[in-house]
Amino acid sequence: MNQTEKHRLKIGIPRALYFYKYGPFWTAFLEFLNCDVKISGPTTSVIVEEGTKDANSELCIPIKIYFGHVKNLLSEFPDLDYIFIPRYVSSHKEQFFCPKFLILPEAVKYGLKFDTPIITLEINVKKNSEHESAINFGKILGYNQETMIKAWDYANQKFEEFQDKAYEGDYIELLDELDTNPKHKRKKKKLKQFIPEAIRGKFMVNILVLGHSYNVYETHINRDLIGRLEAMDCNVTTIEKLPKSEFSEKITINEQYHQYWQSEDEILKTARYYLRDGKNTIDGVIFLISFACGPDSLIQEIVMRDMKKRKISYLDLVLDEHSGESGLITRIESFTDMIRRKKYN
Amino acid sequence: MVIRVSFPSMGWSKIAFKGLYRPIPGVEVVDPPVVTRDIVELGAKYSPEFVCLPFKVTLGEFINMIENYNCNVFIMSIDCGPCRLGFYAPIQERILKDLGYDVTIIPIQQDDLLDFQWLEPFYKITKVKGKLMRMVDIVKGIRFAFLKGSFIEDITRYEGIIRCREINKGDTTKTVEKLLKILDKEWDFQKLHQFHKVVKREFKKIPINRDIEPLRIMIAGENHIVLEPYINMDIVKKFGDEGIEVHQGNSLYGWVMHKLHVNFKRKTLERIAKPYIPMDIGGEAIWVIGHYIKCQKEGFDGFIHAYPFTCMPEVSARGIIEGQQPDPFYLPIQFYSFDEHTGYEGMRTRLEAFVDLMKLNRKNNPKFQDNYIEPPEIREIFDIPEKYEGINTFFTGIVEPFLNTLKILPKLKVNKRQHEK
């Protein structure tokens, strides 16, 4: 189906997985191409349930949520022309994304049965450059090469602007601004303040939250971890708050091995930065892992052992569709209390 | 000083690995013990929580060998993604060092065997000097490994096909164990090149019933799980005892050949599976789907997919197969996901139910085509008489004496230098 002046293509993007990282890029890219971008609503327990029903039980929870979002998109906008499912193979030579991202379009296409066609943006720098992948994408929509290269550069510029904004502002709110649909407005929940008013703000704790962007900023599945930590008088730092220059160096385990997962690379670099330069700026580390996440199961071990050596408090929270709210609160509450006792004693 | 070297066993594949490193001077290859429950538990105790099973098993083997076999140099394969296998070695080294063991893990890069990075361990494991002499030993080791690997593949292939036809129960198991024992101790190239005759001769002794048309299944999945009989509860034997002809999709020899880009069987499977999985995503996912579609076309009765719990590529493949059932994928399939808690009793119920299902499927499914052909291996073993093969004499007659002369050269050089001094 080609784009014409009369007919604006309606393309749906599921709000899950790498939407939390590359969402601004995709929306800018598609809007430059004059597409009508529809984004599925924030994750709810209904979406999680719908996803777990159809997905294979051994898949990790973010993928299950992705399935739920695709189903949600199809039911909310039945007249969609395409569903946009990107395939991230590698955006850096010598590195890969998790195998589940490599066949995400096929997993959705053959795992769920629906008629709406899938449009795929394949990013694989091992095979062809980023501009070439944009041109390949344009062939499906009927755009020429120049427009696609322009679109790519425009989207890249917007993405960088977004990252600069996110460096200072609230990441979750900025992401929500991408979706103009009034139905999807998130209501701000008032969280219970755990600290008594008399001593509020006096005993601050600095906490680094590690993890994939789709775990850290997905407020449904992590039960609004960042908000809750802030309600417990914590300064929260995430990977996105680190200066960009930190990510330029290559990470080595030792001379024989190198690490080959893209997002794990960022996690390891952040962990190393706080072990080395920013050692005194944090008091504790929380690592968010989704159950059955392959790369994280190994990376978590390295981070844990590193933190143990430097005596920085460390907590890993494993997320799955059954994890209850109170269990999580108890754990982070006792964790912050423990750090506070250690710091202010 | 002799260095004691070992590696994870991965079922019978240890015979081939042993051949690879035995001829290197200054190296003593330690035979890795058979995997048992204690080893798996030991590995699971120190492993990360939800890492896949091969990691736990290999870690357990390492600890066991350090403590009981006085061996602390290990060879472990690494990869460059995207599956977890490539990252086993650094984490295992870290865990072992934190436990207080003095251990060296030598990685062997198996990403692409044509870039010859896998030759590096040969130079790392030994302290004996002399590069040219080593070259001869390396060639020798590679020949041992390839020959033994191909015979292991043959033996396991014949095993699955013959066990369902045997008249006296247990004959095949005895023959296979005997043959593998002989193969393990055979270090003579002349005899090794003729070993396929021994294999066929031994299998020919088993009395079989050639009139039956048994059910056919294919077992495929993650390499370590399918090849390690303790971990998969010896699934090949269990199905064979039920009277089912078992074909195996995995073998070490086939994997090495694939990594050398000459396994055309796997290339056709990749082409078949391309619409479902467009690229290699690690593990065996793409070939599992290829095998599945091929088996469905050939009129197999069932398919077994065995993989470790939470294996990323295999789980993705499973999702695709499950989503496409019953149309267009109608071949009955059973998934076995193994972890350290898997017991046989739970598996047996499922296995028996699957056998019944296949029998009913043969009768009732209108899509099932009954085009059973007797596998060519049966004819190979029982009908064709032994014949003299000329090509092997090329190796034993010409190549080997030539390599031996090469071995003398560096010694001559050394003598000359001493003379000059």
C-alpha cells in the first residue's frame, strides 16, 4: 500500500520494549513521512493478561507485554494500515541485540494470528548502513532515497534533542508527550509518603537504578518503582542520566573476552562508571531484571560480584507477571532503611 | 612439566575432543567423568539463578574435576553472540576464581572456524617450544578429532534406527557401548580409517526384524541437551525401547562441518526455514524449524524439541511452531524443557502419551501420508558387502610418512646450530 496525498497511512506502534528507548526516533521518522502514528495506551493489567494468554509461557515478561500491546492496538484501531515492528539486529559492529529482538516481527506474525500487515525497519549495521536500512524501509511505502535519508537525519536530530531534554527532565512524562491521544492520558497516582514529615529531606539516599529501559520506565510492571523510591526520600539515577561521553569507550571483561549484547553494554558501562569515578555519589544499586531474561541473568552476576567487592549495597528485583506490589515495597523499603542506617550512623 | 587439561564432556563428544588435544606434547588430557546428579547439583549451587542448564552442568563438571581429578586448565568454547553460550567462559572463570580455585579457562573461538582463531588454544595449553613440530601434532589432533567425530555420528545414527527393530532387548545398547569404548582407545590411524567397517560389522551381529514399519520421530533442539544422555534422560533410548525409529538432528560433527561452511544439509534446512526465521539467531532455532518442516513433508510421525529452560533462541522457535498449529504445521510435536529439577517419572507419562497420540494420528489424521521408506542405513549395514576403499590408503600411505619427515626437520636444524657453536 503506497502513501498518496488523499490517503494518510495509519501506522500503529505498540508502547512496549524499545519504544521506551527509541520511541521518539520512530515517531519523528514516521511523522516526517506524513504517516498518521497511533500509539497503544499505557500498560494495564488487562494488556498483560491478554499477552500472557497468547505468548509462550517461557518467554520473558516484556515480550508478553508486547504481544498484549499488539492485540490492544488491533482492537482499539481496527482500520490500521500497518503495525510497525522494528527488527534490531545490531546498531554497533561486533554487537548484537537479544535473540528475541532479532525475530520479533516473525514472533508476533506467527505467534498471534491477525490480518493487518507488519511493516519492519531492520537495523543491521553488520550488513548495511543505517541509511540503507532507511531506504529499504522507504521502498515499502513508496518513497525515494533522498526523502528517506532526510527523514532518517531528521529523526536522528529529534532523538538527540529528546535525549538532551531527558537528561534534565522527567523521562516518563516526556515519553507520554509523544502520544497526543487524550484517552491515553495517565492519571497521576498520589503515592503514600513513607517518611514522616518532620525528618523529610534530611536523610537523603542516592540510588542507581540499573536495567533495560523497558523495565525501568514501564511503570505498570515495576509498580512505579522510581516514584516509590522518590517517596522514600531517595535521589534516583538511571542510565539515561549519565553523560554520553561515558558510552564511547569499549568495555572489556579481560583481554580474551568481549561482551556482545548492546543494552547490557550500557548497563555494564554505567556500573563501571559508578565503581570508578562516581563511587561516592551513590549509596546503593537496584538492578531490575525481568524473569527469564537471558543476557541479564549473566550480566547480573558480574555486576553483583563487582558491587560486593567495592562494598556497595546491591539489590536485584526480578519482575514477572505474578509479582505483587507489597512484596516489592517491603524489599525496597528495607533496602533503603539499611542504607540509611549505614550512611547516617 | 605435563599440564593436565580437560573440557566439559557433552555426552560422547568428549571422545573427539580428547583426540584433538592428545597428540600435543606436554599435555595430558584428563577424561571428563560422566555427568551425574551430584555434578549438576554442584553446578546449580554456584550458578546465577535463571541461567540455562548447560552453564550449570559445565560449571559443575569444572568444580568436580578441580576437586577430584587434580586438573585446573579447561578448554571452553566461546562464540560472538547473540546466544548466551559465548559468554559462559568469562562468568564461569569469575565464579571459580571467587570460590578460591586457581583455574585457567582457555577459550576456543567457534564463531567461524574458517578464520582459524580456534588454533590458538593449541599454543596456549602447552609450554613446550618449537612451532613447526607443533604443526604436525596439530594436524594429527585435528585428524583424530574429525575421524572420531564422524564415527560417533555414525554410531549414534545407527543406534536410533536399529534399536526399534532389535529382537533381543538391549543388544543395541551393548553394541554401542562396546563400539564407543573401542573408538575411545583407538590411536592408530590405519585402524581408524577402517573403523567404519568395524562399526558395520558389529551392528550386523544384532538380530533384527526387518518386516516392521515403526513410527518415525526426529529429535532436535539445543546441542548440549540433545547430545548429553544424562541430562536428556537418554531420550533416544527411551523412545527406541517403545519401538520407535529415532532420527537425530544434532551431532558434533555436523556442527563443526557447519562452522566450516561445508554442511550442505544444514544449508538446505536454513533455506526451508527462511520465511519463519530469516537469520541465525543462535542456538539451533533455525534448524529446528527447518527439520520440522522437512519431517512434515517426509511423513514423519512426530517431532521432539528438547531445549534448556529459558533458552532464548529455542523458546522463540517454540513460539513460532506453537502459533502455527494446527495449520500449516500439523505434525505432532512435543516440547521438553530441561532444567536441573527434571525427573524421569514426569517425563515418562508425557512420552507414553505422545506415543499413543502418534499411533492415533496415523489412523485418524487425513493429512498424514503413509510414505514410509526403509532408511538407507539398514541396507548399508545388512545388505552391502564390505569392499576395499582406495582413497584411505592415500592418507595412510603418503600423507602420514610425509608428516613424519616434517617432524624430523626442526631437530636437524637444532643439531646444525649446535654444530656451528
